[in-house]
Amino acid sequence: MAKVQLVETSLRDGNQCLWGALGVDTARTLTIAPVMERCGFKAIDFTTSTHMGVAVRYKQEDPWERIRGMAEACPTTPLQFLSTGFRFIAWETASPEFMELAFRTLARNGIRRFALADPMNDAASNVEVARLVKRAGGEQVVGALVYTISPIHDDAHYAEAARIMAASPDIDALYIKDPGGLLTSKRAQTLIPAIMAEIGEKPLELHAHCTIGLAEQAYLEGVELGATALQCASGGAADGTSNPPIQRMIANLRAMGHTVEIDDEAVAEVCNYFTALAEAEGLPTGHPMPFDAAYFHHNLPGGMVGTMRRHLSDQRVPHLEGAVIEELGRIRRELGWPIVMTPFAQMLQTQAVMNVTGKERYAVIPDEIIRFAIGKFGRPMQPVDPNLMDRIMSDPRTKELAAEPGMAELSDLRKRIGPNLSDEEFLLRATMPANLVDAMQAAGPANRVYNPETRAVMELVRGVLSRRDLTEITVEKEGFRLAVEA
């Protein structure tokens, strides 16, 4: 029987999967932070550069302020930042010098744990990034083995990637990251031992999604095979396309004889909070999902399936869903089996819909597909199909995209954007439109307190106060009456 630790994912992955990364702001985060600190989690999956961009763009909130507030409230629980290769906020590839500055600034503001998930499963790239993280002051680095299904992503592939990362002194642990929720218990029985044989004493964690109802069984099987930590979400932020529900996982682990040292009362409070938040804000909550074998063909994360169906419905061709799914598999094979995760999931889906609804396949090739084929996103797992590559290289747009300058050198960016800016402001202005950063600064400090129970009342009050046709407002309850006249 094993001692199992838990990484809580509601603020980052639960928020992203169920609420489009928009359900959480600074007040909603910091209100529950002290309770999350009491739980005894191994870590809190807290943010990514994408979420930091969302804070600026949609909430007009300073993401650095949010990180500092959360770190202050959680002094013993490491906050995790998810990094996807050499990029920060923008999808543009950044220089090592720029990334080291980003990691140093994140660490200085309170991020202690960094999860590295290269979209190409490039283990050597993860090792290089891990070196930058540790040099920049990051305390913990967890290297991801991004799970997918294809002829080249076999157990040997993952074992080799695990060997490369485990050999790095800068990578402290590894985790299987299953964005599509595709890992079955049967596959875990061969995959996890192959990985465990290569990583020695370094711990292995599991991160999966409940999209087709497989994640909880895979988690339980994984613990039996040696995984020591599971990544779960809480209450209304769990299940569905999100991660396994933390209370249900705790109960099942204990029922199987495993030890989970956690503050159950605090965990229950966290779960109740995220459920209440979803109800107060009209956000969807996760629920158990049925098995759907079609996911093994297209590998799309759950949220992307909904997007595909909406696009087909908008074009009045919902009957083409089966053809699009088949086309997704064909495109993925022709592009050398990219992993279906951001940004490749969006790219594959767009091309598949265009191929099926257009006059011919690849009549139009989006810029992002061209960038992928010419190596702008890193080293592809296998060469692009020669016929498709010929078509891409003959496209006049390819020459233009190949000549695109990458992100400027750090010193040049400093001179252009502002040599006297703080690192925090500089990083935002280097990766986001200036007007968005200006609007964030003009909005001032974010609220730090949120109560889902008062949301309905406050909305009523705001609605009443916005009326110009009222001359008197009366509030009554038993034993109390308040009348306000204009």
C-alpha cells in the first residue's frame, strides 16, 4: 500500500477546462487561498503564462499581484507554473535569455514549482528549460511526458524520454500528462513500469482528464504501479473535461488501503467553495462523462470537441462531424503525429474543417500549419509527408513566414519597450499589446475578497442602482423596514 500525495488543480486546469480560463480572478483566488494552504497538498497547480495573459486581457488585473497574494497566503504549499516550451504569454518562440528572465521573475514573485510540458514531447528541450529554471531560482521542476496515441508514441518512446529527463539533475520529478483523458488502465500496466524502470528514485505523478471516464481508474492503477502523486480538482471545478474529483479520489484511495494524509475538513471547504462559485457565477460544473471510443481516433481535448461541433453547426454542416474526425487522423499522420494539445489541437481542427468543407484538401493552409511544418514550433517527431511538404513549400506564404523575425533579443526589447521598467511590467509589455497593459494599470489594484453567497444580492443592488425611473426603494424583512427616497 502506498502513501499518495495530491496536487490541487482547480485554479489552473479546472478553471481552464470547464470555465474557459475566465472563471477565476484575483478575489476568487485569494478568498480560498488560506483554506487551500491548510489542506496539506503537495502543490497547487496555479497558473500558466496563458492564464496570466487572460488576467490582463479580460480581467484588467495584474497577474503578478495575484501570484504574490497567493504565495503570501500559501507559505508552505508550492505554487506551480506550467510552461510549454520556449514561450511566455505570446506563442512566439522566445530566446533562452528571455525565458530565464521570465522564470526568475516568477520565482521572485512566489512560484516555487515549475511543470515543463513541451508540445513536441522533446525531452532534450525540457532538460534545457529545467536548467534555466533552476538557474533562475526555481525550487522544483517536474518534467512532463505528454500522453497521446499514435504509432510512434509507444512505451519505448516514453521510456526514452523519461530516461533523458531523469538523468538531468535539474528535473526533480516526472509526470504523465494526459490532456485528452486517453490513458486506460490496461495501457498503464505497460506504460508506467516502462517509465519507472528508467527514472530510478525520482517520483512519478499522474495528470489526466475525465473526458471519457477513464482518468479515475487510470489513477488507481497508476498508484498500484508506483505513482506517488495525483493531480485532482475540487467541487464544481472537477470532473467532466477537468481532472478527477479530489474527494472521490481520496475516498477510493483509502478504500483500497492507501494512505492520504490530508485535512479532510479543509478539502471539503475548498470543494464547497468551487461549487458555490460556479453556481453564483452561472459557470458549468463537471459531471461524470460516458465513454466515447471516438476520442481514440481524434485525440481532441474535451473542450475542443465542443468547439468543433459549434463551428460545423455555424457552417450548417453538423452532419460532417464524422468526416472531420476521420480527416483529423489523416492530417495528424501527414504532419508526423503531433500531440493533440495546445496549440496543435486548434491547428489540426481548423485544417480538418477546411479540408472537409472546402473544394479540395489543403486548398487553403493556415499560417500556423505552415509554421509547424517549417519548424517554428520545434522539432517534429517525424518528417511531414513529402507530398504535403511540397505543397507547403510551393505556397508563396511559406517564404514570408520563414522570413519572419523571431522575438527580438532581450537587450533590444529592453531599449525599445523601456529600460527602466520593472521586470514584471517589461515582461507583460514585451508579450502583450500596450493598450491592454495600460487598461490593466488604469484599473488599479484588484479586489481581494469574494463571497459567492452575496453575489445574487449584490447583482440585485447594482441593478436597482442603475435604474433612473425609481423614486423610492424599500427593503423589508420580518421586524425590519428601510425606505430610501430620491
